[in-house]
Amino acid sequence: MQMKEWSIVRQVAGILKKMVNSLTINVADLLIRGKPVAVGFGSNEYFITNPLSPEALSALIYKHCASDVREAPLVQELLTYLGSLIRSTPALFDGIQRVRTYFFVIAMREEISRLKGCDEEEAVEHLMQLSPYEMKMLLNTVLSARDQTNSSADVALGLSTSYRWRNIQVQGGADAEAKNVLKMSTSGVALPSHLAVSVQSAGFSAGNFCKVDLTRDGVSIPLSAIFGRGLNVVVIDPLDGAIIESASFDTHISREESYEFVKMIEWVDPGVTVIVVAKDDCAENLTTPARAACESLGSGKIRDVRYRDSWCLIGEKGAEIGSVPEAHSQSNLGATALITRNIDLLLRRKKMLASYPANSQMRLLTSGAAANMMMPSNGRWLRRRKNDGALNRVPPEFYPKVWKVLSKCHGIVIGREFLPRDPTISEKTPEEFNFALQVESYLDVIRDPAERQLAVECLMVVSRIADRNPEIQIHSGPLDLMKIIRDAVSQFWIKWVGTQNPTHLAAFATNAETRTQSPRPSEAGSANGSASNLAGPDLSFEKNERFARRLFFDLEQEGKEGTMAYLAKSSVRISFDVSWLGEMGAGHEDEADDGLGDVRGRMPKTSTVE
């Protein structure tokens, strides 16, 4: 355990067929709350709908999770954490029909792949190497990604969580081409240019408080009430000033807290700003490795901190010792002085982009901050769709609405897969669980989680248009979801290219890796970072379909430029028979610009699919 080789630990546990003691209790908690559990994948997937004895549960997991010797122990860990999370925060599971462990692993793998910029195989190895604490935190991050899309001003900037897993190289130099890359934006989102930080510490005898003030472009950033006894840590993104992580470690009471503090600092990558402020006492169980971790942030006084001293630091991972703002005051000398630091975020972004050779700009844009800078929502909605798609999360009343859509057409087509109207609707009711299972399995044929979630949104759009316009019929024949999505992406791409600065597009096209052929259909559906290249000077949709999809998948749902607006126009144009409306129907696509409206002109308010 001291070597922290968790992949080996899981491998040995798999060979010895070890079992987590609390597994049956946590699985029972999931079942009691109406979340059937599935282990394995494909034809080997097995659904658990009733509580089982420890022996039977262990045998099932080891039988159906045998593709990797580490898989069964990993599945046990996930079920244990999921049971804990559903007890404490049941809202995290809203919209998830079943707890399918394989898809939870996929979601976690996608999150690591996104943040580390690695391929699937490498992401799995990173996943297996995570400590139990890191595993639980990653699982919680995946489940809460939907809420983070809209709830936090910091997450809204979109660059924040990337650097918990990725390295940041901030180097000197700048060139005009890098500035052109930096200026390019698909949505006009203004990234902040300045961050002001001020902190102060007071030990138990000096007032017992911890003060952290953050101001971004003159606007104060609210902090959660996380400050407690010991070391209080706030991790700041050095490119957009967003709060990546905040935590409190009671290093007065436990050496284990010092260990967790060290782990957190190890997660932080070079160049990231880290604020550390002591409150009450931080020294009683502050271990030597924990003090060394503070020195890795540039601290030159941490070795002098004693019982109930006041101490604070505005550090940076990888900074030289003594080179960052820091204050220390002995316990009998009162609180520390207020220390401040002003950070030029714009200059840092320019330096990061300029640190790469000119001919590698587009390669840079396939991952990390630069990719997020040119995304419509800075990667927030793409991340949400990937997570929700991997977890098979759907909006309320989704399956009954699919049943009603299916009853109005001959069937639904996804690629070569066909869900027929008959005998499906004659044998199953809208609220029937077996119908939900059938639709969920049908959507599983879409390999890319983000596109799978777009298919869910498309079905919601078709359902709402049909409900609000009962006199308009769906065309005879099957409803082709992929055709609607591709048409919507195409319309978005044409509009996007027309709104970009030609000089900036030319600069990107010059540095792009020119592809000699259009992507295959299976590739076109992917929104992975490896697909985010322009096809040189050719800006046609056919040559840039993968890049266009990546941009489209990061659009917000609502509004005139949201995915629902584009899907509504394409749905009405492709799947609804409006020929009888005559001239009044000629412009119906533009009127149904949020997927919820009456195509004859009655426009209700927009509504985000949750």
C-alpha cells in the first residue's frame, strides 16, 4: 500500500477473488431506491433486481466481469461508492434508469481521457491506478457534471477542471499567430483577463479565522463555506481564474489528513495557482511530506510553522522556494499580514499558446485549454453530454414520450438498427419498464456517448413538436434520427463558418492537418478531441464533419443558437409533412427555433431538457 500501486492491488484482489465487506449493503441500497444493478457488458451483462447473499453476489461479479482480472474488484468499489452516494445525494441519480457498472466505467474513462488528453487504453490504466479516494472523487465528479454545467460561475468558464489531471506549460514568448489563435472564438464568450487574490490567516489565539478573497475582472468570486481547522486549500485555474477545487484538511487531528493533503497537491499540475491558509492549528499532525508539498508550491516558511501559528500562502505548483507571497506569524504575535497577488490571465493564455510551435497550433487545439477556448461553451456541454450519454441519463417522462413518437411513425432508425412500431407499442405500454429497457438498449448502438445524448434530445424535440402540433403528421416511413442530427450539424456549420473572421479561419486552415478524405460514418459521429481539426483551406461540411460535430455537441440546449433550435428545424424539414400548409409552411423551420414551438407561429418559452 505504501508504494501506492493501486493497479497491482486490484490485480491481486482479482486473482484471489476478494470481496468488499459492505458490498451487499450498498447494492441493497441501490435496489431499494429503484435502481436495478447490472454487471458485465453485452451478452454477458447480468441484471440484479433482488438482494443477494455475499457469496452469490461475489460469484456473479467474478463470473460476468472477467475481461480483465482487475475488473471485478473495480466493479465492487464502484458499487460500494454508488451505494454511499445514493444514500447521501440521491438527486445525482435522477434520470438514470439502471446502474450499469460497465457504462459508469466508460463515463469515468471518458472524463480521464478528456482531462489528460490520452486515448482510451491509457485512460483505463490511469483509472486502475487511482487510489480509492481518487476513485470516489472521480465518480462523484462524473455524476455531478450535469449540475455543474449551469450552477457554477467558475465552471461556466470551462477551463477549470482540466488541470486537475493535465499538465500546464506556461512559458515565455509570443507571436502574432498565437494571438490569432487566442482571439478566435465560436461564441463570443469573453474569458477574464485579471485575477486579484488576497488572503490572511489567524491561529487559535490570534482570532481563529481564515480569509480568502478572489476578484476576477472586478467581480468578487463567492467561495463555499469550506474553511475549517487545519489547512484550507483553494486551487485556481491559471488561465481563466476559475476555482478548480477547494477543500479543508484537519491536520491538527489526524496524520491521515496530511496524507490526503499531499495527494491533492500531487494532483495539481505545474503552473496551477494554489492558495493554502491555516486556521486554528495546522501543525500538530502536519507531516514532513505535507510540509514538502507546501514547498513544492513555493513556500519558504512552512518548516517554521508551529502549534497554532498563523500561516498563509498564495503559491504556484513548481515555483521556487520563497518566490511566492507568503506570511507567517507565531501564535503569540497575532494574525498574519494580508498578502495579495495580481495575476494577468490574458498574458498567461498568450504565453501558453505561444509556447507551442506555429505548425502545431491545431494539434494543441485537440485537447486541453486551447480546445476549450474555441468551443461554443468552452467544453462544458460536450462534457455533460458525454457523461450523461455514458450513464444513459434521460429527461423526465422520456420513455412515455418515445412511445408516443413511435406510435405516430412506422419506427425509429439509428444507422442499420430499426425499432419497429409494431409489435412494440401493441405489446408494451408507455410506462412499462420493459419498454424503457428496450429503448435504452436500442440507443446503446450509438457508440459515442455525446451523440447518444443528442439522439435523446432529438427524440424530445420531435415529441414536443408533435404534441403541440397534432394536426401535422410525421412522414410515412421510419424516423431517421441520425439523418436529422447530421442535417442539424450541417446547418450549424454553414452558419458558424459564415460568422467567423476570415483571417482567423485562414490562420487555422494553414496550420491544420489536411485530411484527404471524408470521415467514415462511424468516425463522423465521434466528438473526441482527436477529431477537432479543420481540413486545411477546404471549409466544406463534408471535409470537416467531425470538427463540426464536436462544436455542435458543445452548444447549449436552449435558445435560438442551441441544439434544440437546430434539431427542431431539421426535424420539421425532414420528418414532418407540412406541405398542406402551403406558403405558411415555407418558413416554419425558422419559427420552431427551440424545438418546442407551434410551427404555425405560436412560440412558447424555451425549456432546457434536464
